Amino acid sequence: MSLIYTPEEEAFRAEVRTFLQNEYPEEVKEVIRAGKRPNREQMIAGQKALAKGGYAAPKWPVEWGGKDWTPMQSFIFSDEVLENDIAPTNGFGIGLLAPVITEFATQEQKERFLPAIYNADQYWCQGFSEPEAGSDLASLRTRAVRDGDNYIVNGQKMWTTEAHHADWIFMLVRTDPNAPKRQMGISFLLIDMKTPGVSVRKIRLMDGEHEVNEVFFDNVVVPAENLIGEENKGWTYAKFLLGNERGGMSNAKPFWRRLAVAKKEAAKVQLENGTLMDDILFRARLAELETKITAFEETALRLKGTSADGAPNPGGSVIKLRGTELMQELTALLIDVAGPNARVFENDGLSGVEAWQSATVHTYLNTRKVTIFGGSSEVQRSIIASAILGL
Ligand SMILES: Cc1cc2nc3c(=O)[nH]c(=O)nc-3n(C[C@H](O)[C@H](O)[C@H](O)COP(=O)(O)OP(=O)(O)OC[C@H]3O[C@@H](n4cnc5c(N)ncnc54)[C@H](O)[C@@H]3O)c2cc1C
């Protein structure tokens, strides 16, 4: 899709680009360029560089370091972030928790947590899901019992991404097991991961990576001042947070990039009558994908334009659903282009297989998660049906 930018927008792009090209650590860019996951130290170094330039959390309110950008400026910024191989910031802190804090926390809590999140002095993870509570999150059982100035927390969280790297976890806990509705007995609590009684056990995903964990809480003493908002109102804050999580992945650039790789490499694959790029069925598949990506991109831009007040938009579910499906379709496409070489899962450098080819299955397997976390595709369809289509 081609957009016409105003001279002011072009100047804005140039300013952002100059910063990202000159002030961001090159070693972190190299990790992103190689398609690898940055480690904790690299993520923190990258975020600190952005924070120094005032770019760590553009969507935050200006008083806490955010930018008063137009939707188009925000779009240009995220475009440049992808273009310049910038690592993601700690999304759990910056993208998910901070909006809850700015909206619902006390001034004291804002001062305590927001600067630390912005400057990457605290690395956060999200403790919502439990073994018996995923899509049906309101059935969560981790218990927090008030004891004087503290809560005593017992229970287990599941699938906690980055818990093994995190300094803090934001949690949904059950504070009133007798509430008339399950949603009415839940609170939103912040817990320091170094507190005695917190332990982390790793889960290995099917691509072999260690990204997620189980987190156990055994009589963990948490100061009551770490409660966000009102006790038993946590469900309201969680819904707010999940709305932001779903609308988060709205830039189509990674899709265009994958498609460009597929085209470039397909042109090298020799078939009987030409290359894979000459194959009519393959071309039809590419055309269909291009159409879907274009539609996604325009929908995402339209949604940005209608979310200026910062309130979560149920359209975020459309973006989550379509974006994650596209991501998975593109990883499957790249496996097909790599052909038999995709089978070389661990590239020993001896087999003549290119790095991108051996990465395809790894990426495909890792990307299975995207239609599950942040609310599965089935859950997004239910939200679209009720909140957008009024069914
Ligand atoms: C890699 C990964 C990382 C994650 N990271 C985090 C994290 O950092 N923090 C966190 O709190 N959670 C995290 N999660 C958990 C994630 O949010 C849950 O896995 C998700 O909400 C689904 O819950 P579940 O796994 O319990 O599956 P279930 O809820 O048991 O669902 C099983 C299947 O049933 C379907 N289903 C369930 N209910 C309905 C319904 N009402 N209508 C139609 N179909 C339905 C689902 O779509 C799914 O296909 C992560 C998950 C993964 C896989």
C-alpha cells in the first residue's frame, strides 16, 4: 500500500530514523537482524537507549514520558522501529501494565512504578493464566488473603512468559471466593519476584525454546500498598489491559518482509518449467496473501484513526485474529519455499542449507502460540460477534 506523507510527517520520519540509526546499540540490532530473541540484558540495553531519547513509551501520557503524536506519527514511528531492527521493549511493563497504572493507580504508585518501567529498571511479566484458567480467566484460584498491612498469596500461575527474567509480576488474584459473581472477587496485585515463596519452573515449548514458565506462590507476603485500584475490582482493570494487548500488533511490515523473502527465494527454486515464481498456483497463493495483508494494513490504520482517546477498541480483536492468522500463513509459506531444506532443523553449517531455510520450521512451530495467547482465536471471534456485530 502506498501512502502520501505530508512534509511534516517526512521530517518526523527523518528525525526518528536519525535517532534510531545513531543512538541505539548496534549489538542489539544484530540480534534482531539475525532473527534471534534478544536476552534480558540486550532488551534492557535497547530500552534504556530508547528511554534516553524519550522514545521508550510513545503511547503513554505526556506527563509520564509519552508523546502527543498523531495516529500517523505513531504509525511512522513503529514503521521505523521495524525498519531499523529495534528490539521490542518490555511489553508487559510498557504496553500492558503501565496503561492500567496511569488509569487506575494512586499518584504514589504512579511515581513508584512508571519511571522504573520506562527506564527498564524493572522487567515485568504477566500472571493471569492458571492451570484451570485460560480462556475462562474468571475461574482463577490463586488466593490473596488480607493479613494486616499485607496479603498472603498462595497458588500457581501458568504459561508466564519471561517469568525467569522478570523482576516483578502483575497478577490477578482471588480476594473474595464468596463473591456473587466470580468476576467480582478478583483483585490486581503487583509482586516482587524476589519475595520469599515465589518460585519459577520452566516449560519448554515445542520449538525447544524456554520462553514460558509456571510460577508458584507459597505463603508469599505482599504489601497491601501493591494493590492496584480497589480490592475485588481487578476484573475491570484486567479487561482494560486485555483490550490493549489485542490491539497491540497492528503493523504489517513484518508480513511484507516475510512475503518479500518468499518471493526472492522462490525465484531461485528451479522447477521443470521455470522457477517456483512462475508457478501459477504459487502466484495465486502470493496474490491472496498480498490482498489479505493489504486489507489488514488498511484496517489497522483505520482503527488507529478511531482510537485517539486511548480507550481499548473491540476492533483490537479483529487485528489480533487476522494478524496472528497471517503470521502463521506466512511461516507456512516460507517452509514450502525452503522445500526439503526446511527439514534441517538444527543447522550444522555442513549441509549446504541456508540459515533462513533451517529457521523456517523453528519459526513455524514458535508461531503456533500466537493464536492462543492474549485470548485464543475462538475467544476473539466471540468478542467480534458480540461487541462489534451485536450478535
Ligand atoms: C506461548 C504462550 C505464552 C503465554 N504467555 C502468557 C503470559 O505471559 N501470561 C499469562 O497470563 N498467560 C499467558 N499465556 C496463556 C494464554 O493466555 C492462554 O493459553 C490462553 O488464554 C488459552 O487458555 P488455555 O491455554 O487455558 O486454553 P483453554 O482456555 O483451555 O482453551 C482450549 C481450547 O478451547 C477453546 N475455547 C475455550 N473457551 C472457548 C469458548 N468459550 N468458545 C470457543 N472456544 C473456546 C480455545 O480457543 C482453545 O482452542 C501464554 C500462552 C502461550 C501458549
